[in-house]
Amino acid sequence: MDGINHPALTQRLNKNVNGIINLLHNSLSIGIIARLPNNQPI
């Protein structure tokens, strides 16, 4: 039973990890974009 359930568990964990990485990446890029206008003289 453990061998059957294990792949589904790892797939679910990988999806969660990928989602967290995507959220972090998006927030990082948004923070960089939001910070850019402050560094550039208008």
C-alpha cells in the first residue's frame, strides 16, 4: 500500500513546492519592478 500511495504523495508535494517557488518568484519580480522607478530619476 505504501508503494502505491508514495508516487501520488510525491507528486502532490512537488506541486506544492512548485507553487510556492512560483509565488516567491512572482513576488520577487514584482518587488524588483516596483523598486525600479524609485532608482530611476523621473
